[in-house]
Amino acid sequence: MSLNTQQDDVNKKAASVAHGGRPKQGATLQDWLDYLLSIHPAEIDMGLSRVSQVAKQLQLLDLAPAQVITVAGTNGKGTSCAMLESVLSFAGKRVGVYSSPHLIHYNERVRIQGVDASDEALIAAFSAIEAARGAISLTFFEYATLAGLWLFKAAKLDVIILEVGLGGRLDATNMIDADICLLTSIALDHQEYLGDTREAVGREKAGVFRANRLAVIGEPALPITVTDYAEQIGTPVCRVGHEFSYEAQGNTWSFNSPNRQIAALALPVLPLANAASVVALLTQRWPEISDEQLSLGIGQARLAGRFETLSTSPLVIVDVAHNPHAAAYLAKQLSVFNGKRILALCAMLKDKDMAGVLSELTDVVDAWYFASLQNERGASASQLSAALEQTQAQALEVNLALTQVLEFESLSQGWKALTLEAQEDDIIIVFGSFYTVAGIKALLEPLA
């Protein structure tokens, strides 16, 4: 099931599927996904009581002897999970990763030994969950989380990596007591659930901490609520700028902590700040992992949709950045193309901070192609244009008249117009949402 249809069809499918009941023997994965979307009234229903009851029934709350890493944060969770998985695999560990959302195929959410779960495996997991839940109602995300845990336990893994979906304290992944956790970054996003201050967001994300179990923290400007909560429950912390540090030096970087110093590491493709936090976690929990394994694993880690190159002439890059913190990092990455013309195709959800995102990129983008997302939550192209104008009103030094701004009713229309305009040495960046990246990949897939 593609990301673009995952939420849009909930109401329609609820009407048609719910009456048909649970999928019968021989049902496809798509049949099951349609059913799961139909049986719970809310897409997001935060809290652990319902999902924990079902997990207990399935004996999934204790995943020993596997070691569990929980990864929380506003940005950088997916890239951190990818680097953890890569290094641990190089070190000979059997690894499972649970992540969300998916870009193209639902199966991407559960990965075991580097391979996405098969349709058959997911159907078996869903069938077991359905039999165990009784009258307990579960959300789509809770089903996904339980399915991942069920498959991980059956696979007898050495390490399980759980990416938090939303926040931390009340996220379904937090029913598991992780052996160690990573907090990547703290910024404003999902304010309706997490609060509208960094202090509130930090406290929600710190909810994954456990007493006497290490928390590695990659956020340099840490809200006091995080350290206060760690002290309150007795969580030891390993913080960037305190217990570990890193430094880029040309094409290499170095890592330093009291128990490990590593010099001349190759710069990773994925964000360096996340790489440093991953090294901090791994050297604390698995000190036997060699410098070579760390370097190879981090250097070879990739993640779809994170500054991912789709073609080279012209250079087309896609990125799922959808909040100001991620947009600022994207702008930094694009700044290496100084002197080249940068064309941006942007489509976003209307409940995101559109003006905040666009303001981070106004200095690097030369032409804007705004597209409406065909989605209940999707922003229109005109709303994005208005958000850009808002940023220009606040930044008088930038002259909007010098920047080309075009509006389109769909991603496909925007893409077609952009590619007709683009020259061979231009840079094309497509960003704004997981939906945006998934949509462009779906457009280009038939051409590959």
C-alpha cells in the first residue's frame, strides 16, 4: 500500500470494509491493510493501555534475549536507525528494524536482516494479532508495531531497533522497555499532540527513558525538561558536547569520548550529527565493535528519501524534510551547490509550519514549483505561495520579484513543468513530505 493512499481512503474504506468483517483465508496484504484502516475510528489514539494488553496476550512485552534500542527525536530517527542497523550487521549481529512511515510499500516498516517483511509474514502477524485482541480496538500504527514485534520475536534476533512514531511517552513502541535509547533532536512538530514549546516536546520524547538504562542524546541545545526527567527516574545520560564530541575535518571526522577515540573516519552520506550519536551508543553498549566496523557500517548506510539522488543529469535530489529543523539541514546540504541554479518542487501538508520550512530555504532556492497534495491534509499550491510571501515579508533583504514562483494542481503537473525548464547543470530538489517523495518516486518508477 503506498503512503499516498494510506490516510486518504480511511473513510471510504471504513464504509466498504467494516461491513465485510475480518479478511478471510486467502486475503491479500492489501485486504488486511484496508481492514486495519477501517476498524479504529481515529488514525492517532495515543496511549499504551490497549496495545500493551494485546502485546501481553501475545507475549511480546519481553523480547529477551534480543537487545532493544529505541530511537526517538523530531528529526534524524530514520537515518540513525539505518546507521545502527548497518554497523550492527557488519559486526555480525542479527538485526530487526521497525520504522514508519513507509515510502512506497508497507513492507518497508518491518525489516529483518536487511530484508523487508514479506506479504505472507505480515498477514500471519496480523492474523495472530486479530485472534489475540478480542474486543480491544487498535489503530493502524498499533497493529503495525505489534506485527513488527511478533515477527522480530519469531526471528530470534540479537538486536531490535524501534523507531518511535510520534513523541515517545505515549507512542506504541514505548510499551517495550528498551535496553538503551537514542534521542536524536528536539524541535517543534506535531504540536497538537506534543505541545508548542521545545520543553514540552522534550518531555514527551524523554518518555522513552528508563531507570538505570543509558540514554544517548544527540540534541546539543537540550531543554531542561529532558535532563530533569532523566534525573528524576535515574536514567544515566551520554550527551553530545558533554560525554562525547565529534569534529569534521575536511573529508574526514573524528569521534571522542572517555572510553573511545576514533580519528579519520570517512564522512557519511547521512547526517554527521546522527552518525556521532550512533557511534556513542554503539561504543557504550557494544565496545567490542571495531573502528573498522563502525567506519564501514556508517559509511555504507543509506536511507530512501533522505537527500537521495534519483538522477544525475540534471541532478535530482529528494528529501522528506517537513519541519523547519529538517529544512535548515537541507539548506545546509544544498549550499554545496553554490553558483548553480536550484529549482525546488515543494508539496506539503497544511498542518505543518509551511512558512517556517520555506523560510529556511529562501536563500538557496532560485525557482519555486509549488504543487497541491491530493490528500485530505494536503496544502494547496496557493497556500504554499502565500506562506512563501509571508516569509518574504519578514525578511526584507530577500526580493521575491527575483524568484520564480509557479503553482500546480498536482505533483505530476509540477514535475512536468519543472523538467521542461531545467537545464543539464541545474539542481532539482523535491521535498516537503513523505507523500511528496513517495509521489515523485511513483512517477519516476515506470521510467527506471
